[in-house]
Amino acid sequence: MRVVTATLAICLLALSASPAALAEEPVDAVQNVIERQIDAFLHNDAKSAYSFASPTIREKFPDETSFFEMVKRGYGPVYRPGNFAFGRSKVSGDTVLQEVLITGSDGKDWTVIYQVIRQPDGSFKINGVHMQPSTAGSDI
């Protein structure tokens, strides 16, 4: 009886988890990667932050220490955001461009565009970040 119950439970689980349900939407997966990398920066976890870098970035910064220092020096708002929110996204093949609106720890607003690429194993890795100061919109 236990074998039948266990087999039935496994079959029901397999049926409810269709391939479409198991595969995350690219934008959701990319936003998860970005959130996890920002969390790693906030916790000074260079190893985890580096794990989200694409092979191209790893070629330029062959170890987690050099990568972490580059982000600290050149991407302060990403390294220590006050707040951040996801904006628009664009999916083109295996590449996702994700806008992230960041308020730096100094209170300045930034628009950051992440280029994230699907890897052969299906994971997404951050391949580049472009930052620009946000301009004030019209008053509401």
C-alpha cells in the first residue's frame, strides 16, 4: 500500500510540474539573478557576487577579488544601493536587457541597464552593466 501511495504521489507531482511550469520566464529568472547579486554585494559576499558574472566578465576579471573591487570602484550604486526597483525589460533570443532603477546610498537616482545572457546550461549570467544618472521627470 505504501508503494502504491508513493508511486501515486510521484505521478501526481510529475503531472502538475509540466515543463512550462518548471521553466522560469526569462525576465523572472534574470530579475532573480540581479537581486541575488545585489544581495551578495550588500553582504560583502564576493564569491556569490562573482558567481553571477558571465564567462566574458570572468575573462576580464579572473578572480572574485578583482571583480569585487572593480564593482566597488566603478559601480557604487550597484554595490551599495539604497533602494532599487525593476523597470522595463527586453528579451532578444538568449539576451535579456533589464532596466533597474536605483537610488544610491547617497540619495542620487540612477538608471542601470543589465545585459544578461542565457548560458548553455540554461542559467543566466550578467554580461554587462551600463549606468547613467536618472533625469528628473515632469512634476506630478
